[in-house]
Amino acid sequence: MKLSDNHYKMRFYSSIVTVLLAALLLCVITTAHAQKSEAKDKGRDEGMGRGQGVGNGQSESGAQGGEATAETTANVNVSLTTGSGRISVSGWDRNEVRAQAQDSDTKVQLRRTGGTDAGKPAVSLEILALNKSEDGEPDEDSCNADTDVIVNVPRGATVYLKTGNGDIGVDGVADVHIETADGRIEARRISKTIDAASVSGNISLEDSSGQARLNSINGMIEVTDLRPLDSSDFLKIKTVSGDALLNGISPARVEATTISGELRLVGPLTRGGSYDFTTTAGDVNILLPANSSFQLNAKISESGEIITEFPLKYKGTASPVSLLQAGRLQGTYGAGEAQINLVSFNGTLRLRKQ
């Protein structure tokens, strides 16, 4: 058993180093790309007002340096990368994107990236928040500005957000893709998809629908009131040293994995749903209504423990004592309409009634 544990730890530490190096490389690559694109398109963008330009890379920004607007389609793709500072994105009932930098020394530009006709609404935009030079123009040699940015987008938009050191908040948008190295991620009323990752920060998702994939190395993940749009929707969570707290989760597929955090599920199970929880050195706590219906497959190591308040029916002639001694507990409660799979190497698995 010692050999297996040491091998697992070595793989785990190697994974953390790989993730951190990948985050640093991503920041460097993103900065270099923004500088190259800005230098290439600066001459073409100068003097252009809103709605003017000649194709890819054309400027859609308004005349004011700290704010820019652009007419777009209802399901426009919008991307924004900053060095640090809070990014706040809200959906609204306009086919228009507006970006505002809270630092007066920051220049905001909206650049078409989809190659559509300049006379038509933009289908894809990149928001550039750049430091100003002495003459008030964007500084070609500056990194992505360190400033808070407030963005309004159509409710059907897809947004791609990255920041090295800052919080990100999104409310009322269709599809969201978020990365931050050191900051909180807060998402509300996401209608279709969210994919969010933070190296060191908590992630919260509430009052949303569709599918969600949430990852944090050193932070808590909390999901409240997540509803499916169809049977293929899922919730997948991974943490290293943070808890995963799930309340009111309706998708039929739920997966949560942590190394040293607690996994907690509160609320009714979805009929036909599959729930997979795996922890190395943390507890799994599941609080269900008394009228729940599920099949349980729980596996623990010698140092683990299984506690259940639900009287289970066991297969064959096996007794709970013999099953626990073998490190596995299998049984059914009610009609067995949902499947619960629990794995813990050094923790306690608890099934309690609400």
C-alpha cells in the first residue's frame, strides 16, 4: 500500500507543477500575441470611428479612450485578456457590445476578428485594454493593461475571459469560458455552458442551466441551482485542495474529484442520474430527501469509513460487516433510480437524510 500511495503523490505533485508552468506560459504567449496584433493593426486602426474599417482587425471603437461600443449580432463572440484587475461582464437586451476601462490611463478598442463586412454587425470581437502613451495613443510596447474593465454584451453572446491576477464576474450570458491565475470567479444566470478554471481562487456558479466544467487547484468550488437543458448536460468539478459544495443540482451526470477537500451534495437526485465522487484525503457528505431512490457503490481503503442513514438492500447473502471489511459497500435504496459511486482513499463517506 505504501508503494501505491507514494506513486500517487509523485504523480500528483508533478501535475501541479505542470499546471502552474502551463499558466505562466499562457500569460507570456497571450501578451506577445496582443503586442504583435496591436503593432500590425495600429496604422490601419488610426482615425477609424465606430463601424469603419476594411476587414479583419478593423477598429470598432468609439471616440472616447476609456470606453468603446460596437454593433454586433445577438450571439457574438467576445474575448478579453487583462494583466490584472476585475473583469465584470453583464448580458443586456441590446445587440451591442460596450467596454469601459476604469483607469483613465487605459485605451479601449474593439476589434473585429471574424472578417465580416464593416457595414454589418460584428460576429466576433476582441476587446483590447492597453496603456496609453504620452500622446494619448495605445502604447505598442505595453502589456495588457492592469485595470478593472466593465463589459456589456448581448445575452446570447459567448465570452472568453482571461486575467493573470484578478477576479472575474459574469451575469446573464449564454456561453462562458474563463481563466484566471489568481482570483475569484463568480458566475450567475449562465444559460448554456460554462468552462472556468482558476489556479488560486474560489469559483461560484448559481442560478444557471446547461453544462458546467469547473477546475481550481487551490480554491473552493460552489454550485447552487444548476438545471439541465437536455439529457446530455453535465457538471464536472476538479479541485486539488479545495472543497466542492453542490446544492440543488439537476443534470443527470455529476462528477466531482478532489485531493484533500470535502465533497458535499445536498438536494434531491435526478431520476436516472449518475453521481461520481472521488477524494484522496477528504470526506464525502451526501444529504438526500428521505424518499430518495438510488443504487450505491462505495469504495474505501482500510483507514476509511462508510456511514449511511439509509437502510440498504444488499445483493445476495453479503452482510454490511463483510462488505465493509472488503472495503466496498454495494446496495440499493428504494427502486434504485439513480446511481451513486463514492471512492475515498483516506476519508469518511456519509449518506444522511435531510
